[in-house]
Amino acid sequence: MSTEAKNKLIQGSTGPWEVVVGLEVHCQVLSKAKLFSGASTVFGADPNSQVSFVDAAMPGMLPVINRYCVEQAVRTGLGLKAKINLFSVFDRKNYFYPDLPAGYQISQYKNPIVGEGEVLIDLPGGEVARVGIERLHLEQDAGKSLHDQHPDHSFVDLNRSGIALMEIVTKPDLRSSEEAAAFLKKLRAIVRYLGTCDGNMDEGSMRADVNVSVRKPGAPLNTRCEIKNMNSVRFIVQAIEFEARRQVDVLESGGTIHQQTLLFDAKNGETRPMRSKEEAHDYRYFPDPDLLPLELEQAWVDGIASSLPELPDEKKNHFMEMGLSSYDALVLVAEKEAADYFEAMLKEGAEPKAAANWLNNEYFGRLNKVGLAIGDGPVSAAANSAIVQMISANVISGKTAKDVLDIVWSEGGDPRSLVESRGLKQVTDTGAIEEAVDKVIAANPDKVAAAKAKPSLVGWFVGQVMKATGGKANPVSVNAIVKERLGIPEEG
Amino acid sequence: MSGLTDLTLAEARDAVAAKKVSSSELTEAFLKAMEAARSLNAFITETPERAFEMAAASDKRIAAGNARPLEGLPLAIKDLYCTKGVRTTAGSKILHNYVPQYESTVSQNLWDNGAVMLGKANLDEFAMGSSNETSYFGPCISPWRAKGSDAKLVPGGSSGGSACAVSANLCLGATATDTGGSIRTPAAVTGTTGIKPTYGRCSRWGIVAFASSLDQAGPISHTVRDCAIMLKAMASVDPKDSTSVDLPVPDYEAGLEAGVKGLRIGIPKEYRVEGTSPEIDAIWNKGADWLKAQGAEIVEVSLPHTKYALPTYYIVAPAEASSNLARYDGVRYGHRAEGIEDLIDLYQKSRAEGFGSEVRRRILIGTYVLSAGYYDAYYLRAQKLRSLIARDFTEAFKQCDMLLTPATPGPAFAIGEKISDPVTMYLYDVFTVTVNLAGLPSLVLPAGLTESGLPLGLQFIGKAFDEATLLRAGRALEVAAQFTAKPQPWWRAP
């Protein structure tokens, strides 16, 4: 067992335990219309304003599959490197609840549209882990019960009823809460690259059921518990950690784990069992007789495959081929917007490594500080590209570049004309620099002697020259001239 | 013009086209007949105002010279078809107050062809029954009576109101639906003609679902020709029904008189079942003879899995129904129980009060056969049998063009006679359910009367989407049978 793997174990009184996690992630399909009706899917509309007769399960209404949602599921399957099943079947999952108007949810049970696939997740320390995908199937969402609108009535909002979801089920391949978090972030990145889900957990576009069990390292899988309906990575991490510890405690005190469904109480940071009534369902699945089996043509699937965008893993490799470090590449591909922004800078002429350094060290930091998303930042990719190009061409120094960024950030404007109009251009005129160097040397004979004895004091001279030139001198040139004047040899 | 209500649909169409009678006059005649026949309970809802409006609009179109194929012809609509702005009950208390905001595709097709709606016809609750006795709005009563008896007879079911209204001349034709015989059984026992088209020929959109993989719309009317005319108007591919089929709708009327010369008619030996009345067997033989005399070839064929059809049907249909009827929960529309404690109580009371005993029975059977641990033994095996039953027909059609069989094991029975014994009632569907399981088209028409003067029907079963040949053979048998009997109008106030 590698050290990495060992670090994931949790310590109990009887020795180390391994955590086993599997996820069922519900991703809302990006589509203007619902899975089986033409009603709109826009978030935040007035309650029950986006409900067709089908969504409300009026008598005699029939579902008709939305071809675009099928395409999105196939696209996602391809992005998960998964087998696309050309034959799949919609089934009815029967249960009564007021936000489920038909009394059944149309889902896929025995024959899902997507079969086995995999996702690679990046772990701290550069380790890459493979997470198996068991399946992806299409299903409709239920409506929403509102219990807080009236003292003794419950209301139902059916806007969400019938919206297409992809349920993505992993194999029990995750070994820690960190791995679960890394998987969710990676999955989110993949679906956002694909444009098949917006991955917005706050709005419920991505929700997960988390299956947790513990075992002695190398032992067979133990009974699992399922934590339902989680919509925050932070809470998922907390829930897994709490639940794993709870199971270890139960087992170590001689108890047994019973398979059960749990809810996570975020306020107290603990899991608790759902009421048995909430889970005692026999769903009586059977093929939906209103819908024919879904049969896809390989050529259609191939067409989608050929139009697939570059996904995070490929993009990361692509960026590394451009000379980026693995870390820089990873940071850039983690968010589609970051990668897009970076690529836009390259398109405007920036050199890849310089652009990556600039973004990761300067621009993203500033955005984070004020909590802005990349897309909402005040500086365009073209402007940042211009700044980076000016650094590379020695037009401005790195220090000036930060000032230029500040100006563009707060005032806007084109960086090149700003540098021009405000006289921020770096001095590369050797004559002017020599003059400044000579002045400093002449004024500080004692330092000259000291520097000859201790060459690292060259830096002091460089600093003085930079100060004297208002930061506009090219520090590399200043350094070379100072050394030349003081008779210190150039070293590597 | 006298005897307006005695016209067939085709005759009325021609009379209207020839301006011998107006749609408004026809409509008024039928509305009067309906009023006089209320004791038959053929209609759950009469729509005289809508009828007169539609008739007036039709008369305008006729005057303007742009009449459509069914212009101004008054029809009854089975109360399983959702009609926009007109209460649609499915014969159930749970929908006793339900007014749809949409029109079923099939009824819309009829209105687009110019037809006039007289009202919503009675039926077994959610189309579950063979006698129209399970309706929340009371049984529909057949216009027929046995000789020398005034016992009230059933009109068959579930489309009892439709068959009754046609038989008693309360409309020119009626829409119906057929899940296991609901068009054909009532047609057979009321001396009317009905066709259940191939599954997918008519859209199911807007028709309250009973068993989705079996339900199919079709007409009940006076003659084979009337069926041909109505089916042409009702059938269409519908993007709103994924199971409707995109095939052109032929002009069924055009080839009607082409005869049966050269057609091979199969007689399935497994349809000679115990418990069938000898009179049925006799009329079946007679039917074969008539066709033979007109040049058809009669061949004996075998449908070896026939005996499994009823048990298969009574697993598949309730299974689908148990799911289809889950939406009637008292939450959004329909009957909601009073004085409820909590959510479960709301469901239990609303559904217990809203559904009648036959519907509850089928929901329970369906829930049972789909339950964990029983699914494989019942539902899955039934699906396998269904494939075998369908294959029987495919094999048989290698030897013949269509089949001729009885429609029912006997004539109409008395109200109350079978209702307390569901299994006896289910056995009444023995000749009809196979067709639904195989998705095939089937035509029933009257072939004669029993000793006691009650109608008996014969059934043709055809190849998928071969309704045209079925209607053609039906027309040949109709000509040979010369069935002209009509019930005596005992229901009219003296």
C-alpha cells in the first residue's frame, strides 16, 4: 500500500480502517425544455408557471422524449469515456408523493442509456486515481413541496416536475472524503466543458446521494449506508467523515451496520436515519408503456463524439505540451472558464508559460480576494494578454505590470495606450541606465568596496538604480551594467 | 323529413350534402331522441348547447360550399375522451367534476372533419368492465330486450353508452375505446358495428388511460361503411403520442365493395371453447359459409397460446392500470376526501371513496403483480406469453388473410347477473383480449339474432394496419347477413 493510500485510513481502537465511498450524482441536463414535455426549465420562475398538462399529470396526457436531452446524455456518456447503449428503456418508478403528480417517475432501470466508464481524479501530491462509472441514466425530476408557506397547508411547485436529470453512478472506488470531493469537482468540470449541466449546486443542478461503508484494509466490502440529497461539496466531506467515524465506532464496539438511508444535518454536522416511512418503498418498476424503447444509431452517436470539446484531461496534457508545469496546467483546466480565459489570452498573442504564470500568480488571486468569478472579472483576456506580452517584450517590468493591472482593474482602458500615455515604459536605453548606475556608484564609494568583497550586494545597487529611474529601467540590464561597472563576473 | 334518427351516418352525410336536411335539424332530432331515452342512461353528460353551436357552424360551411367529410353529423363521445371545457369523468367518482382544458387528438380530428358533439357517453369506470355496470353514474341499459321479457339487459362494456346510443338511434355514430374488447363486446351484444384498429392507428393523447399498451380508440356505428368513414377521420399519426404510427390513413370507404373473392379466412380451432352458447357456434359456422359462398377460402388455423390470453391480459392490464391510475390522488384535481388527518389519510380516503370496487380490485391486482418478489412470476411471464400470443397470429397469417371468430361467448345478459362474480365477467372477454395483446385490428358486426331475439356478433381479426381488408370482408358479411333488426323503443314515454 502506498503512503498516499495509508494516509487515507482512519484510526480506530482496533487499528486502521478504510473508507469506501460510492456516489450517485444527479445532474440537471442543460436543455431549454423538459425531458418529456415542451415546458421551460428556466430556474427561479414563479411557482407553477412552467408546467404543461403532461408535467401536472392531467388525465390522458402522454410523455414524448426530448431528443436534445438524449443527445446531452450521450454527450456526457462520451465525456465519461463510457459505453453508449444503443438500446435503452424507460421504466416507471412508482410511489406516491404530492410533488410527483403521475404517481410515478419515468426513469431508466434495467437498461440505462450509458454503461460503464471512468473519470480520472487528481489528488494532492500529483497522484491520479481512476474512478469507475457504473452507469448513467436519464430520468425526470419531481416537483417541490413547500411546507413553509402556510401554517397548516403544504404547497407544491411543479416547475421542476419533468426536468431532465442524468443520474451518474460511480463504482465504490472512492477511498476518502477528499477523493469524493475531487471526484465531484472533476465531474462538475467535465459536464461544464461538455455544456450538458451547469454544475450549479446552489440551485440544485447537481445533487448527490453518498454511499459510505468502512472495512479493514483489504477486507471485503461491508454494509453501506446512503446519505441522501447532498448539494454541497463541503457538507459531503463532512458527512462522509462523520459517517465513517460513526460506522467505525459501531463496529469497534461490537455492533453491526444496517443498510439504511440517512440525512445529513448540516447544523450539527451529523448524519441521522430517515424515518422508516420515508424509505419503505417498493417502487414496482416496469417498462413505461407510453414510450417505445430508445434506439440510437451508431452514426448519430459518432457525430456527437466527433463534435465533443476538449475535456479537462486532454486540455491539461495539451497545456503541458506548451511548456506549462503540471500544477499550472491543472489549475487552469479545473474551471472551464479559467481554461477558456487562458486560451483567449494565447489567441491574443501571449506566450503560454508567461500567461499561465500571470494568471495563476496575479489575476486569479485578485479575483479570489474579492470573490469574483472569472467571467465576472473586470479585466478582459485581451487586456491581460497585452500586459503579459509587454512584460515578455521588456516594454514594462513585472512591477509596472502589476500597476498597469491595478489601473485597468479599477479604471478600465487599453493597457498598451495606458503604458504609453502614463510614461510607464521600461527604460531599455543602455546609455540612460549606464548614467544612472554611474551616479549611484559615484555617490556610494563605501558600498562599492563592500560589493567587490561580497558580490551579492549587487542587488542593493540594482535597487537604487530602479528607484532612481522610477522602476522603469529593465532590471536585467541594470543588473548586467552594475556588475560590469563593479568588475564582478557574470555567473549563472 | 321524417325518421332522421333512423339514418346511417353515410345516409345522413349524403342527405346533408344534398341539402335535404340541415345539421341543425339532424342535431335537434337526436337531442330529442336522447331526451326521450334518458332511462337508458346512455349519456353521462349531454351537451345540447355545444351541439347546436357546432351544427349552426356546420350549416354555415355547407351553405358556403366548404363542407368537410363529417360536416354537421352528430356523434356521441365516450366519456373517456377528454373534451375541452366539457366535463370528462371516465365514469368515475374520482373525476366526477373534472373539466379538461384540452381536447383529445381523436375527438379534435372529428371536429376538424366537421362532426357535431351530442354528449359524453356512459362507460364502465375507467373502461374497466364488460357490461357498463361499474359506472359511477349508474349502469347503461341496453335498448334490446329478450322476447317476452322486460328484464333489463347490459349493453356490453366498457363502451356501453356508445353502443347503446348507436343502437337506440340516439346518434349517428360514437367514439369508443378498446383495451380488451370494450368496442367489440358492446357492438356484438347491441347489434351495432365496431372496429378496434391496430395499436398505434389512432392517437391515445387525451384519452384517459386504462392500460397504455392495450388501449386503442375506434368507432361504434350502424354499419361497416359508417365505421370506415369514422375511422378515416379518427386515425392519424400524432407527435404527442410516441406509440402512434406514421402510416398514411387509407380511404377505407373506397374499397368497401370489393368482396372477399380469393381471400383466405382462417377459423382458429382454439376459439371453440367450452361455455360458448350453441347459437354462437351456429352463427360462426353460418358466417364462414356466407364468406365461402362469396368466393372466400375457409382454412382452419391454430393459435396454440389462446388459453393463456385471459390470464395474461388480467396481469398486464391491471399492472399498467395500477400505475396509470396513481395520478388520481386527490391532490390536484378530482375527488378529494373531507376531514383528512395527514397525507396518507388523504390518499387512502380520496382513492377509497373515489374508485369503485372493480377499479380498486384491478389496482390491487396490478400492484400485486408488479411487487418485488412477484414481478418475475407474474408480470414478466405475462410479457413472455404476450409475445407468444402475438407470434401465434403471425404464424396463422402465413396461411390466411384474416380470421373469423365469435365476438362474445353469448348474447347480452341481465343487469346484475354477472357483476358479483368478477371471474365470470372476465371470461366474457375470452374472444376479444387476444387481439389487444397482439395489437391487431379487429371488426365486430351483427350476424344474427338468438332464439330469444337478441343480437349476436362475429369478429374479424386482421393483420396489423390492414383495416381496409377487414372492412371489406366485414361489408361482404354484412351484405350476406342482412341484419336489419332494431330494438323496439320501449324506453320512450308513451
